Amino acid sequence: MTPIHIGEFVIRRAEPRDTDGAYAVCLHTGDSGRDAAHLYTDPKALGNIYVGPYLKFEPDLSFVLEDAQGVCGYTLGALDTDRFHERYLNEWLPPLRIAFPAPAGKPSGWSRDEQAWNLYHHPEIFRPASYEQYPSHLHIDLMARAQGHGLGREMMNVLLAELIRRHSSGTHLAMAIDNVRAERFYKKLGFHELARSADTLFLGRRLP
């Protein structure tokens, strides 16, 4: 894609050199949109779940937001969620399970790092009941300095347009159920509730 310039920001397709920056965005937005850097001793714990596999398996659906300071946001997607999860389970997670053993003891005593490492061994996989209507999935994160400029909407439009170009019939996402700001953002973009658990809200949107 041709990079999109919006003021001091640029939206472009992610490249291998963006990995560290995208992982940092994940960490600094990892507490329901708030900075989670102080909660983790392993700075890649979250990125290994929410960033790395997309950059590796779905490079054509990975976009970053950049300013003079570096990568400050991303939007990442998977065209076929079932296929993505198959590769995630069989290719991405096995090396992480070797490097980070499953935590022992009661979950209530686990650190944030251990909670993330546990997901390497027991991943949470969501599949919409009407999968054929929402086969793709996506997520987006912006650091604080990139928020409030309409950039999130622009980045979502870029990814949604790419999904439409690839003939996706619909997409879904998961978000922390207490992130009210994110819920408002997604619903303004036409997403609606598909399901919910104790701590997660699942939203979907049909695509033309």
C-alpha cells in the first residue's frame, strides 16, 4: 500500500523492522488500553500473543502507525481465523511453551507474566457461532500520544478495506469488557455484540 500521511503521522504496512516497536505498543496499552509496562518483567509476554503471530502469519493485514518517535500504533488482522489459529497453535506456540513453562500454583498468585505464559499453554480461542458471517478477526492499539486525532478510525478503515478487497464476509474482535472507551469506538464503526464472558466482550461486523 501507499503510505498514508496524516499530519505528523504515517500509516503504512508493517515491516520486519517494526517488530520491537509493535511489541512496545502492545505493552504500553496492555492494561485495558492503559500502560502496562510496570506490571510485567517480561516486556514481550503480551506481544508474543497479540502481535508476533500476526506479523509472521498475516503480514499483508498488518499495519503500523508511525511518527517521529517511532511506531506508536498498529492494527492487525487475520483473513481466515480458523487457519490463523491452526498455525498459531501448531507453529507459533510450541517454541514459547519450551521457553516459558506453564506456571505452577494457584492462578490467584500468578504474576502478570505468568498469566500471559499460561496462555501459551492454554490459549483462549474464540470462534463466532456464525463463523461464516465473521471469519476474519482484528485488533488495534494506539499509544497515548496517537490518541484523539482520529487515527484509530483511519487505521481501521485501512484494514477493513483490505479485508473487503480479499472478499471477507465479516470480521470480529475481542476486547476487555471494562474498556468502555474502546467499546464506544468499535460500535461507532458498525460493530455489534456477538458474545461476552466474565472479562471479555466479542464484537462483530459484516462486510460488503
